[in-house]
Amino acid sequence: MLVAEVDEPMEFEACLEAEEMEGATVEWLDDVVVEAQEVEGLEDQTVEVDGEQVEIPGVPGIVIPEIVGQAGCVIEYPAPGGCLPAVEISDSYIPGYRIPERVLEAVELPDGTVVEEQVQPAIESEPITAEGSFQEQVCQTEPDDAQDGDYVSHVIRPHIQREHILASFNMGPTLNRSSVLTESNDMVSFETLGTYEIPSISVGHAHFEHAYLESYQVEGADHTEYAEKDQEISYTTEGDVLFDSDEHALRSDATSELEAIAGDIENRGGDYAITVEGHTDNLQSEQYADNDELSEKRAESVVAWLKEHSDIADGNVTATGMGEDYPRASNETDAGRQDNRRVVITVTPTDYEPEIDFEAEESGTESQ
């Protein structure tokens, strides 16, 4: 038996790494499979020509391994509260394959008649890859002048797409040695080498539509906005309202903002977990080891206030310092740095199961 060659499958490193990443959501797309097949050959054949036995050589069969068109995955990465997460569509891949030729050898009969050679040509299909796509996370913008419950702003995460790919249909043709009428009027016929085919393989496109995150002013708060994504709600408060520069103790006038947030959360009801994130600009702290420590202590101060002064923090409450790693504006200006100094309180239902909102075209095969 001859054996066709099929390229090795692609390793989707980004997908595998994201599966190990806390907070990331990965969904694998359906591969398309051409099952392994065994193509029959021809056994050697003995024919009688003018009273003589003549050996007619056959050809071997072919084993064609499984061919898999890989659709890869889509990923939604973890993101701070109040941000649209980064998303990624992996590459897709159809492996190349090579099927060897088969030859029906020429045969000379006793009367001198020559049955011509015939060739079932080799088939070669090149590997095909569609490059994936990635979009960075996008965070909220700062409100301007907004009243209670007013629409503040929205951020948009652009559309991304990965293209469709197609490996064409291929077929090995039928081969027939022509029948021969010998000088003694014997008709000599030969067995037929049958056809085989590899269907076309298509791996569909995938895309994320534009995503929007709308922000609204929290009732009773002058410096806090909220945004809803799926079932999660994030409240973003200007850091300068809650803390003095390079300090983690709450200002005396921070109470009104936190009371408004706690009241809004309590009014919504339900069972939930709360995450409080502290964010800084990129100016280095003089009192703390780094901005990670400063932001964590600020988040802990907010958690302590919620536990002492509200009924919403009885359950699962977590403080996280994000430092300067997730700016929502440029740190090159005073206004941008002020935007980046913030506290984000995210409320997540305890039964929340994240899902990725994307569309993917179905992959498949087609024969002729």
C-alpha cells in the first residue's frame, strides 16, 4: 500500500494559553473532518493470449489519512470593570496533502501488441491559513455634565473578522487499459483502476460585531457613572473625589458617592459578588512601594466602608489593585491622568455564566 502525506495539525497556542488564564472565556469552533480512506488498488492479473499465460502487473492501493480543517477558537479576555474586554479570533487552517501517482505499466502481448502505459497523476494540495484577528479592550470615557440617570457616554469596540478559506475538490481519474483483439481473434480485457476523490474543505469565517458599552449617571452621585454588560454592572467613580493625592484613606466628602452606589446596588436586589478595583495614573507613588500597592489599599478602603456602612457587602467582596495597567485615557496630560485615577465597583450575579457574543459560519465538505 502507498500512503498519502497529510501535514501536521496547527497548534493554537493563544487558545490553549487562554484556557489556563483566570477570567478568560474560550469557545472552540467546530472543525471539519474528511475521514481517512483506503483506496483500492489492482491485483496482478493473468490473461490468456493465443494460448499463452501473460502476467499483467497491478498497482497498489493508497491509504489517505484523516484530513482536518481546523476552525480554531474565539477568546474573550478578562478586563477591568467598566471596560469592554479584548477579544480574539484565532487563525484557521486546512492542512496540505500529497497523494502519490499510480501507474498502469505498459504491457507487450505475445503477438507484439503493446498496451500503453497509463498514469493516475499525483495530487498535491497546499496548506491554507486564514490569519486571525485581535482587538484590544476599550474602557469607558469620563462623563461631562450629566444629571441623575442621564446618558453619559459610550465606548465602542470595533468589529473584527477572520476570513473564510477553501481547499478545492480533487479526484484521481479512472484508468482503463484498452481491450485488445489478438491475431487469433481473442478479445483480451483488463480490469479497471477506479477513481477516488477528496472533497472540497471549507472553514467558515468568524467575526465579532461592534460592541457598545453605554454609561449613565448614578442617581444621587455627581462623580459616578454606571455601565451594564450582559448581567454585570460596573460603577466608576473619580479617584480624586474619593482620595487625596497619594493617599488611601477616604476623604470625608466621599460618603455621598459611596452611599449612592450602595443604594443603587441594593435596589437591584439578587445574589451577587462584588469586586472593587483601584486604578492609578502612571505617576509613581512616594508613600507606597508602587502604584499596585496604592491602588490595592484604596480598593480595600472602599470595601471596608461598604462593609461598615451598607448592607450590600455581607457576601463575596473582593478588593483588587490594578495599578496603572489599565488606563482609559492618555497619561500624557493632566486630564488623562485624572481620568485614569478611579475606583470601579463591579457587581456580578452569583449564577452568572459568561458567554461570548460572536458569529461563525458553518464549516463543511462538498463532493462533486
